[in-house]
Amino acid sequence: MKKQVNIETGSLASIRSDIEVGSTTSTFTSPHINTTKRTLNSRTLHMIAIGGSIGTALFVTISTGLLYGGPLGLLLAFMIWTGVIFGVTASCGEFVCFLPIESPFITMAGRCVNKSYEAAVAWNYFLMISIYIPFEITAVNGMIHYWRDDYSAAITFCIQIFIYTMLNVLAVRWFGESEFYLSIGKVVLAIGLIFFTFITMVGGNPQHDAFGFRYWNNPGPLVEVYTTGSMGNFHGFMAAMNKACFTIVGPEYLSMVADEAGQETRKVLASTFRTVFYRLIVFYIIGALSVGVLVASNDPTLVELASTGSTSNGSYSPYIIAMNNMGINVLPDIVNVLCVTSAFSAGNSYVYCSSRALYGMSKNGLVPKFFQYCTKEGVPLFCVGIAFCFSLLSLLQLGENASKVLNWIVNLCSGAQILNYFFMCVTYIGFYRAVKAQGLDRRLFPYRSWFQPYLAIFCGFLILCMVGALGYTVFMPGNWSVENFLTYYLMVLLSIGIFLVHLAVYRTKLVDPAQADLHTGIEEVLLHEQTYLEEQEKNNHGKKSWNNKILDTIF
């Protein structure tokens, strides 16, 4: 039986003693086997957390929500879903900060709920995040079309694939540094566009037109879709909700880097999760409000681009549309450049998360063990190779028929993103029950969420409702299509199928909360933190340098 360490306060002395004498109770991996390493520092983690919550959809395809939902429908949808994602992030953050191991929300699903359930969670997330790699690669190419399209898309595809692979193969540090600076660009763009909205709406534009909330009055706050009246407005709001579901992201990116978070791992992760609420409000709610202020829901350019399917083109960005309408030069080009880097950063993150998800699946016995092989720098090489193979799917965009296949695959996996949040809520409920059954005091945890387990239950219920309503239009008279039905619900059916097959083969049982494994892996975390603190004490004689104090204040 494994020795249970004090995971609330951290029994560091006993852990160090066990390792030094070669105790058989230690759960450490053999020192001759390379594993991932904790090399991501505090500032990098904070910027990854910020950058992971800002994607291409916030700057470009958010126009779809405005087109069908109107400014009020878009704002309401983003407010509702922001609240849901905040609840999910708070719940997920508690067990991630408690036990920051590989693929924590996947691993904890098996430890606290059921191994077959873990298999469904893992495959759902891995397929989703892997398919989004070619999506972001093609999105970058689409935004470059804002300037010109007289070139072969294969050029940009191959360049991106090469850079992604190099950044993820060389070392985690290079991935972290690249994401740090790319995320700075996202933050500057997001905040800059909010200021741009305020300045222009009060008259600070070439036409000196203080338009304020004009577009809320004409053409109006809501849009009628499919039919007229209140039901038409409801359909428009649901279309905006669909866009909000795919735009607002939260805990998964930060969770996937938990196993490689350095310094005081749990303290750093906890401080990062605590800032999520403010990021969600600033970037999503204020961002949605800005879009409804700048562009009319029936803007001719918006309607034309949507009808031609050019929703990934930089010209579809509501900010660029507004700038062109106001006769502003140069600034649209600057915005599109930052949109390109935003999409590039998202693809880079997806390659990383895909490889780490596969690595975690291998550690948990869901895929062959050779995927655990890591270089001396801590890079799971074969896992990155699989992510590279997924990136090659972007080349399907070069053929007209193959392009349709790629688009269908991407749309197919879109529903997996919402399903993933439902899985996180269920996992937290299992974790909460285990913590209670084993008598652990949540007040001593590095990060503790509020109103639990009711918050997780409420958010899980809302997400489950949204999963069911995702493709409700398919069931409307005259709208039935097998292809559209599978687009919205195949990943749900696939996850259920994986769960049932795994259950039938391995005969897994629900985990008894009193027997749930909340300990394996904590020794390595506690030892890493202790070693880091000792090194800091030795190098700085207990005092922080002036630049470290500044960084601690900012991040």
C-alpha cells in the first residue's frame, strides 16, 4: 500500500527521506526515464492563461453572433456563457491546483469517477484539440487573404506546420517563451480595441460622428431568424449562444500545462486561476458589447461576407468592418496582423495541448506506452509527432472537395468543446465527494472554489442543456439533415460509445469516494516546490531581486 502523505500541508521532510533511502513507498518514475519537466515560470503561466482565453473567434468570427443575435442577443449570450465558464474554471481550478499532474482533468476523471468515463473524456478532448490544429492553420491563411490571395496556400500551411513542430520539439521553454510574447500581442489587441470602441463612439473618428448606441436602436437590439416575432428573436439569441459557446474558453489550456508548471507550482497556478473572473469580464463581456456598438447587425459587408462563407477572412472582423466604414486607414492592417498572430498562437497552443493530452493518456494506460517517451528536455516526442500528423490535415484545404471534408471534420468536433466542460463538472463532483469521504479540509487547499458542489452541479446542468440544444434547428420542420445531425451530435454519440465499449471490455466500477486516489503524484509536486524554495534561498539569501519583485507584483 502506498503511503499517504499530508497533501493539504505538504509533508516535505518525510518525502525527501523516502527518496533518499530508496523507499519502496515512493511513486516516482525511475531517474533513467525521461519525463516532462516543470520549466514554465509564473509570468509564462499567467500569459498562457490570458492567451488561452483569447482566440481568433473573439476578433473575427464573433461577427456571426452579431449577425444572427443582434447586439443585445450577443451581449446576453456572452454574459450567460461567461458565467458558466467561470463556474467550470473555478471548479476545475480546485483539483488542478490541488494535484497538478499530467492532464489533470482527464486523470482525475479516472481516479474519482470511473476509468471508462476517463477513456471517454480523454478521447473527446484529444480529438477535439487535435482537429483544431488544422482549423487554426487554415484560419491564419484566411486572414492573410485580407491583403492578397494570389499565392499558393501550401506556402503558409507548410511554414506554420514547420514552426509549430520546431517550437514544440526543441523544448518546453521555447514553447512557453513563444506563447508569452504572442499572448502579449493578444492582450494588447483586445484592450486596444476596447479603447478604440469608446473613443470612436463618442466622436473620435474621421467623421466626428458620436454614434453611441445607435445600432441598438436601428436596426434594433435583436434579430429575427427563421420566423418573426418573439420566436424569431429566440432563434437569433440561440444562434448567438452557439457562437458564445465556441468563443469563450477557460480552464483547459491552463490545466494542460499544470504538469510543467515550475517555481511554487500550486501557488502559481492558484494565483492564475484567481484572475480568470476579471479576464472573462474584460475580454468577453466588454468585447461583445464593443462589437454591438461598432457594427450594425445588418451591415452590408457583414451580410455579404457571411453569405459567401468568408467568415475566416480578416475582412469579416467587426473591428475591421467598423474601421473601413469610418474611413480609417492603416489601423485595419495593424489589427489584421495581430489577428494573424492570435490565430498562430492558438494553433501553437493546440499542438502543445494535443501532445500533452496523448502523453497523459499513455501514462494512464489508454494508448500504448511508447507515447511516454520524452527527450532529455522533457518533450514527449512521439506525441508531438501525432500532433504534427493532425496539422497535415490542413493540406486538405488545397482541394475543393477535400476542403469540404476538412470543414465537416472541424464542425463535427466543435460540439466536443462544450461536452468537455460538462465532463469537467462531473469530474469535480467526483473529486468533491472523495475529498469529503477522506476527511480532507478544503480550507487548506491552495485554491478553493465557492458554493460547492452546487456550483458544479448548476453549471453542469446548464452545459448539458446546451449540448442538447446545440443542433435543435435540425429537428425543425424542413431542416432535417443526417449530415447536420452528425455535425452537432456525433461526438456525443462517440463519447457514449467509447464509454460503453470500455465498460464492457474492462468491467470497470464507479470509484468509491473513500478509496479514490488523491495522493499519487503529490510527492513529486511537494519535492519540486521545496527544492525551488531552497534554491531561491541559497541564490538570493532569502531576498528577492528588484526585477523579481516587479514580476511578482504584475503576475
